[in-house]
Amino acid sequence: MILRALLFAPLILAAAAATDIVEDRFTSGVWQGDANYDSDGQFSDCTMTAESKRGVLLGFVISKDFDWGIVIADETKTLEVGSRKAVLLIIDQENPIAAVAKVVDEHGILIPLENSDPMVEALRHGKLLRIVADGTEFTFELTDTRDAIAALAACVTDHQAPSASSSSGARTASRCP
């Protein structure tokens, strides 16, 4: 699964370095981003990741069809791949948002998100994201998230364009669709 690649960000970076795809990477604040491709070399999604103080990886993904998701990878947890987990997303002190996550790796889950203005705006402007799953709470500071989400969306837009192969490597918040 393409989204599983997010859980193995170091492998993605190594593969990109091996094929010299520098223009497919971007940095926005604490976030590291990449454009990703399927086995046929077709653009599939853009991802960005940051690591929490406790070593848990938080990632955002936007597919070529603008489907959104959050990925959490925690090497200290062992999960049953393919199972589903009820989760709650809490941004700052707002009401919890219920979602169903899919276990995509023995150490990670994917939480599909609605591509709705309220959700995206809450993530852009929020200060703290808490995710509760199976009685465990993960807490992430949403540092630089506003600009990073804009850069992530720009990554997808840039790679959908016919001249995507000639786009520059620098992604900026001003290029948000």
C-alpha cells in the first residue's frame, strides 16, 4: 500500500536519493515532505512527517485525488496489520472527532480525514493534536502546521500538472491552492 511508505520515511528518502529525485522533497518548518510514486512511476501522493519528543512519527498524506489522512508510527507498539481501530482526534480544546483508523503496519495506523474546511482549518491553526486509540493518547504539537499543510497541498498540485517533472524542489506556503 502506498500509504505504508509513509511509515518507512527513511526508506523513501533513501530510494529518492538513489534515483536523484531531489525536486520531489520539501521542508516546511519541522516537517519533511516527499512526493511518492507507485511501482509504475506514476505520482500517487505527497506526505510530510515530523517526530514528536517521544519519538512517535506523525505524518500527513494527501493523495493525487486529494484524499487526506494522518499516519502515526510508534515503534514501541505492535499492532495487527489490517485491523481497524476507533480513534478520537482532539485539536486544542475543540470537540473530539471520531474516526476509524486502519492498521497499515505493525507499528502504525492510517486515519482517513475529510477534506473539509473545518478539519483542515483546525489542523492549520491548532496548537495541539491529541489522538486517542485503544486507551493510549498520542500528543503532538502542531508546530508550523499551517505553512506545512499549504506546502503539502502545493506538492500534490505541482505533481498533477503536466510539467510536474520540471517543477522546482522548493515548496512554499504561498503556492497553496
